[in-house]
Amino acid sequence: MVESNKIKHQQWKILALMFLAYGGTMLCRNTIGALSPAMSEDPDIMLTTSQLGEILAWGAVGSIVGKLFSGIIADLIGGRRALFACLFTVALSTMAFSLPSSVFFFSLIHFIMRVSQTIGWPSVGLLINQWFPKQHHGKAWGIVSTSSRIHTAVSAVLLGVLVAAFSWRSSFLIAGSFYLVASFLFLYLIKSSPTKVGLKDLSERAAHTNLSETLKSILKWLIILKKDLCFVYLTLMMMMLIVLYDFIGYAPLYLNQATGLSAAEAAKASAFFPLGALVSVVIFGFLYDHLEFNKLRLLLICCLSLSTLFIGLLWSISSFGLSPNSTQILSFVLIFMFGFTFAPAWYLPVNVYITGLGGYHIGFTLTLVDVFGYISSAIFNVVAGRLAESSWDYYLLFVMAFSVLATTFLFMFFREMKKKQ
């Protein structure tokens, strides 16, 4: 039996393997962006900004398409095999970027890569549910959630070193080949069940072994979710939070146009968001499992409320009359604190709650929330772009409204959780 008050050595090993495997998919995903400058300088390719935008756009479409069925696939084949399929296909797609190609080919490969990459998150959820009791879901998700942040930062450095020593085609090939081999290693090291190493398998055995039965079961599951107010409020919260996440994409442009920071300084400021998120998720992942319910509820609601404050301070930064150097430092601090206060609500409640639900459709449920989030993001960016073009004041007021709504839905989620206790 697994002792619920202590994580076993074998569980730490699985957690480390998930961290590295999912991080590998993120590193491969970032190759096209990191190597695009070298591609633009290649006389055989001469990749333009508009062409890069087209390639990235097809990647976004791939993410949306992938979210529609990746959770179902993960539920059907299991977390271990789903994570292998994810990393293997993403690595193979990365290698394909090295082939002689056109913008159409790059777009197609990026579409396939992003579709495949969406399988990673639900597969992690299934493995956490299988290997860890509910008492450890918070710290498990907290640690795995840092993987994307760390590997995104590592990819920029690693790929920069590779492209300096080799061509951009070789860089794609080296990165992809490494993770292609690693995918088989992860498949071997991650056991099919905790019982293989003397631990208890905490997941429910899948009752549906074919696609037809799985789809029928999902329809019944959707009816259950519809009546689960905790899930409804979490989904609404995530639809609001993805708008706050998208805000970071606009932050450099805002700082450049509204505060007078140079383009380089504004770009550096946005890098402090993932740093703040990384620190926060590690801390709150452990707190999530150890704090009593009322203290946890108060802490997370206060954190998300502070996100609104930090957006408001960014909105007002140009009125403080600071020197350019002081403005730059303050923007770094505010964006770091925004990431720190935003990340716990973004990464933990929804993942921990859905994983704790158990059942046969954890993967599907995790991706269902993402689908609604992407819909919200698409609508927001159409409206937000026009608002920012007319007035940054209107845009930031719009973002703050979403932050307030997200905090309200988080409060309502915890209220429903209290009723269940």
C-alpha cells in the first residue's frame, strides 16, 4: 500500500520522468520560434515575418484541433502510452523541419506537431491519478507545471548554442533525434502500473476498451459534469484566466508605446512573467496539499485578487513620472508579481480537482477545459486588438474586468467545494 503522508522513491522517479518527457515536448514545440532568425537569413529559405506568422497560426489551429480528441485518445490508450506517442510524434515532427521544404510544408509539420503535443497534458493527468493519492496531487501538478516554463527557457539557450555551432537544419535534426530516442527510454522507465514496483494502482480500471464504447461513456460523463457546479465554475474561471495569460503577449507592445521603454527593454520585461509563475507554482504546489481548506481558499483568492492590482499598477506606470531606468525596473517587478499571483489559480485548482475526480475520462475532462479556454482566447484577441489600437486604457480596463470575474468564479468554486465537505 502507498502511504498517503509520504511520497515513495518510485513515485518521485515517475514525477521526474513526467517532468522531463513533457518538458521535451515543450522544447521541441519552441524550436520553430527559436530557429526562425537563422531561417530568415538562409538564402534558400529567406523566411519572412508574415510567413512565420502563417506557420505559427497553423500551429494554433493544430492546438485547437488536438484538444478536441487528444483527451479521448489518452483515456483510451492510457497515460504511459499516450505520453510516449506524444513525445515520439513531436520529436519526429521536429526532425521533419530539417528537410528541404516550403512554407506550406513547414505549416503542415507545425500543425501536426501541435496536434500531437496536446496529448501530453492529459497523459500527465492520467499518470498522476494512477501513481499519486489525492493528498499529493497539488505538489505533483505543481512540479510538472514548472516543466514547460523551465524547458521553454532552456530551449532558447540550447537551440542558440546549436545553431551557432551547426546549421538551423542540423539543429532541428539534433533536437528531434535526441527526443526520439528519449521517447523509447521514457516508455521503458515508466512502468505500466505502480503494482510493477510494489505500489498500489490508484486509478480505476478502464471499463471501455474500444472507441465506440468510450464515446458513449463520454456522453454520459458530460451530463455528470454539467451538473457539477465546481467544474462549471472552474471552466468559467479558466476562460477568464486565459485572457490574463494572453495579456503577456501584449505587454511588451504596451510598455513600448505607453511608457517609452525601448523594444529590447520591453521584451525583457515580459520574460519576468514565466519566472514569477515558476517560483509561485513550486511554492503553492506544496502548500496546496498541506494547508487546511479555509486557509488555502483565502490565500488563492487573495493572490488572484492581487493580479488585478498589478495590472492596474502597470496601467498607471506612465503617470508616476519615473526615470526610464526606474520605469524599466518597476515594470520588471510588476510583471514578475503578476506572474507570481496569477500562476497558482491558472495551474493548480482545475488540474488538481479534475485529477481527483477520477473516473475513466480524466484526459478528456482536462482537454475540455482547454477547448473552452481557446474559444475565449480567440474571441478576446479579436476584441482586444482593436481596443489596444484605439486606447491602451480601454484595453487594460477590459483585462482588469476579466481578472475580477476570474476571482469571482474562483470564490464560487471554493464555496461549492465547502458544501461538499
